[in-house]
Amino acid sequence: MKVALITGATGQDGAYLSEFLLKKGYEVHGLKRRASLFNTDRVDHLYQDPHEENLKFILHYGDMTDSTNLIRLIQEIQPDEIYNLAAMSHVQVSFETPEYTGNADGLGTLRILEAVRMLGLEKKTRIYQASTSELYGKVQEVPQSETTPFYPRSPYAVAKIYAYWITVNYREAYGMYACNGILFNHESPIRGETFVTRKITRAASRIALGLQDKFYLGNLDAKRDWGHAKDYIRMMWMILQADEAEDWVIATGKTTTVRDFVRMAFAEAGIELEFKGEGIEENAFVKSCSNPEYQLETGKQVLAVDPKYFRPTEVDLLIGDATKANTKLGWIPEYDLAALVKDMMQSDLKLMKKDQYLKDGGYRILNYFE
Ligand code: NDP
Ligand code: GDR
């Protein structure tokens, strides 16, 4: 039985990966942070009472900023594979917390690599590093592949570039099996609520159900290559099963504007939108509503641009070339963008109905505009 350690096990990817590895028969250890409330929603369905015997899913308290903690855990767990997914992963927030982001995302990766080296596990433990299309930043070349030069545009991307290169360096210097997965944006029904896709599917669901009037976004022109997290976590595992330790781009090869993602999400609820104006003057209105369940008037405004969501430096266009992963590892994504939007909208419409029941029961419902 293989043993895996997943940092960031409570995040979107960590939750899907934990489930995936458990199904493959792994013993899975996850790092979770201490919080003042329970923060394990995404993995609660995998939870096992720690008093049981033969536990297969074990969560440990830890933090990427605490070397002693990471060294002790790796020594105790002796993992065959480490998936380093923990990170302050929000690009806009990294402009507000640049030092912490550098520490957790950049130095945190060094701490994992160095712990494995110090403990003499270089030949036993394989390491996956969660690298990102944000490394490409300012467009140098499209589509972006393993050979495209980097030009990071945020404290997050700069921290991740350190993590990328320190992973390559430890591979070359110490012969460690350490790989970067350069993953383009991937989303799901359990995506964090403040990333743009989930913000949109939540708002579209709430507006359809009459729980919210309108919502606000920043740059509607940004283009992203969006895939489904379930397809991408499968590739993380495939990367660590390959004969050679290498770096891999994972992407769908298609790009879409934020504006079109908004259109697709509302369309999933039977709502057609019309966009008017440009830049910070841009707004979206209901053009038609074909779903008799939702009482939306034609002409009702549902979206406005708020410059507070503009980034000091933006990444305008991401589109990935995953030919190497397709041909060498046989990775083919099962979801396209339409299937992803459908999955997210179906889930959020169901989830938001809970709020509708609460509202009908007289409870106050909060709208989140973050
Ligand atoms: P999430 O933000 O959903 O999850 C991040 C995880 O890291 C959470 O479990 C979080 O804990 C944990 N974490 C954050 N800071 C620390 C810390 N200091 N110590 C320990 N744990 C910490 O991210 P995703 O699942 O979407 O992404 C996974 C990884 O992949 C990240 O490294 C991200 O940067 C990278 N990535 C993501 C892409 C995407 O499109 N999703 C694309 C490319 C790369 P908590 O739950 O307590 O907050
Ligand atoms: P990104 O994802 O920055 O690509 O990083 P995010 O969903 O935050 O932004 C995508 C694009 O949408 C634009 N945008 C908005 N973004 C947010 N969050 N909120 C808004 O209101 C809004 N309006 C417009 C952004 O400007 C941007 O252009 C994600 C994270 O998962 C990273 O951890 C990961 O490395 C990269 O994807 C690949």
C-alpha cells in the first residue's frame, strides 16, 4: 500500500485528490491548518473517527510556514508521494499579503524539499509541486507550453516561480524525483467562493432564485483556459507515476473571456443576458428568461463592473498547450467548458435553495460581494 502526504488537503484540489488516492488504495495523510472554526467541509465525507483502527485518511495539524512541523510529519509518515498543494492561492489577495504569500508558497516548497533531503528520503519520496499558468503572466507566446518563458505579474506568481525553480534545482542537484505540474485554471462545484467562476455561478444561482439582485466583477475581458479540477487531479497522480521526473503543462487548449463565462452560467439557468457599455461603464441586463421557475423581468440589471476588483498588474490571456501530457502520458480531459459550467450551476442552484428555505423561514440571508 502506497502512502501519500497531501499539503492543502482541505482545499479544492486536495479534497478531490484525497478521494482519488483513497479509491486507488493509498493511505492518505493530509495537512490541515488550525482554525477557530471547523475548516474541513470539503473532506468531511472522507472523515474517519480517529479511534477506529486501520485508518486510511488521517489529517494532521500543520502549516507551510513551520519547518519543524513539516520535518516531524514527513519523518513520521515516511510518504512515498508528497503532493504539495498548500498555498495562499488567491492572486488578488497576494497583492495585500505579499510577504506571507512568499513565505507559504515560495519558502514552503523549499521546506518540503529540504525536509525530504534532510531525512534521507530522496530516493523514496516523489514530490509533486503545484505550479501554475500564472508563471507565464504577461503574454510572451501563445499557446503556452513547457518551453514558454515566464513573466510573473503578482506576488503570488513570483512566489510560485521560486517554488518552480527550487523544485527543478533539487531534482538536478540531488537526483530527487520532483516534478512541476504547470496547471492552468481548474474549477469545480467546490471551487473557493472568491475565484471568478464560483463567484459567477453562485451569483447567477442566487439571482435566478430571487435571493440577490445583482453582483459586481472586475475585468470582464480577461481570458482563461478553464478545465475541471477532477480531470486535473488525475494528472497530478499520473505525473508521479511517470518513469522520468519532468515538468508538465496541463490545460484544455481553449480560452474564454470572463464575460462569456458569465453568459454561459446564466444561460444554464435559462437566462439570456445583454451586455452594454465598456470598461467600468459595462453592465449586464436580463434579455429574456425562459425558465418559468424564475421571475426575472426583462431589462433588470444583474451585473456591474467595480474597479475594486481590477488587479494592479493583470494577466490578460492564458491558453495552454498540453500536447506533451496528451502524447506522453495519455492524459485527455473528460470535461469541456460547457460541462464544467453545467456541473457548477447545477450544484450551486441546489445549494442556494437551502438559503431560499432559510429566507422563507424568516432567517437573514447574507449576500457576499467579495
Ligand atoms: P485552494 O485555495 O482551494 O486550497 C489551498 C489549500 O492550501 C487549502 O487547503 C488551504 O488551507 C491550504 N493552505 C493555505 N495556506 C497554508 C499554509 N500556510 N499552511 C498549510 N496549508 C495552507 O487551492 P486549490 O485547491 O485551487 O489549488 C491547489 C494548489 O494548486 C495551490 O497551490 C494553487 O496555488 C495551485 N494551483 C491552482 C490552480 C487552480 O486553478 N485551482 C491552478 C494552478 C495552480 P485552508 O483550507 O485552511 O485555507
Ligand atoms: P486567477 O483566478 O487569478 O486566474 O488565479 P481568478 O478566478 O481569481 O481570476 C480569473 C480572472 O478573472 C478576473 N476577474 C475576477 N477575479 C476574481 N477573483 N473576482 C472578480 O470579481 C473578478 N472579476 C474579474 C481576474 O482579474 C482574472 O483575470 C487562479 C488561482 O486558482 C491561482 O491559484 C492559480 O494559480 C491560477 O488560477 C491558475
